[in-house]
Amino acid sequence: MSKTQENLKAAFAGESQANRKYLAFAKVAEKEGKVNLAKLFRAVAEGETIHALKHLNNTGEVKDSIENIKAAIAGETYEVETMYPGFITQAEEESNGGAKMSFVGAKEVEKTHKAAFEKALSAVEAGKDIPEAQYYICGICGELFEGQVPDNCPVCKAPKDKFYQI
Ligand SMILES: [Fe+2]
Ligand SMILES: [Fe+2]
């Protein structure tokens, strides 16, 4: 990998993280009643997303939908089978309960993501779009629901009034 390719990946990671950090900072500003500061954080966050996407496009990692779904499945599989199990073990060793909870919850949701992408792949490989569906997200843990929603999130037990539609 060339140095510039490495730099593009690093810049994509940094700008992506800046985007999510500024959105988290905006929430704090809102809680503090500083609505204008919140707006500034959200405005700058938008710019960071534009930078992140430009860097990503220049890496060549954004391809057609068949390749993109395969990349998504590979990423979700890595998270479920390798990354989070290792992170969970490490968090246990370091008695970091908060980190462990965060990793365990994410690992469960990544399983749902993996399954959803695997289901999508066959339709897209057949040259079609996937069937229309209603998607809901658990606002507590990020679990994905398609169509009917349960009364409680199976991952974090949150009641369904915490879910929102995409
Ligand atoms: Fe995921
Ligand atoms: Fe949840």
C-alpha cells in the first residue's frame, strides 16, 4: 500500500471520528441549553462527513453494490467473530464493565447486520433491488428490526417506544 493510500485511510478514519464526536458534543451543548453551540458542532460535523467521503472515494474502496455488500459482510463477520470477542476478553481482564457492555451489545447487533446483508446479497446478485421493508432501530443499542417490532429489544431489553423508524 502506498503512503498516500495509508494517508487516505487515516484521514477517512479521523474525519469519520470527528463527525461522530462533534455530534456527541452537540448533544452535550443541547443539554446545557447552548442551542447555538450545538448548531455549530452539527454544521462542522457535516463538513467532516464531506471530507471523510472524499477521502474514502479516493481509496477505491467504494465499488458496485455487489462488491459493497460483500465488503459489508466481511466487515460485520470480522466484528462478530474476531474483533469483539477479543475486545470483550480484554475488557474482562481489565475489569472494565462499561466497555464490556458496549462491546457485547455491539457484537449482538453486528450479527443482525451480517444476516441482513447476507439476505440482501442474493437479490442484488440477481440484478435486483431488495424487497421494500420498514426498518426500525433501537435507540439504546442500535439493534435493527425489519417489519414487525417486538415489545422489547432482544439485545438490550429496551421497550419499543425507544425504537425509531428509518
Ligand atoms: Fe454492523
Ligand atoms: Fe436495544
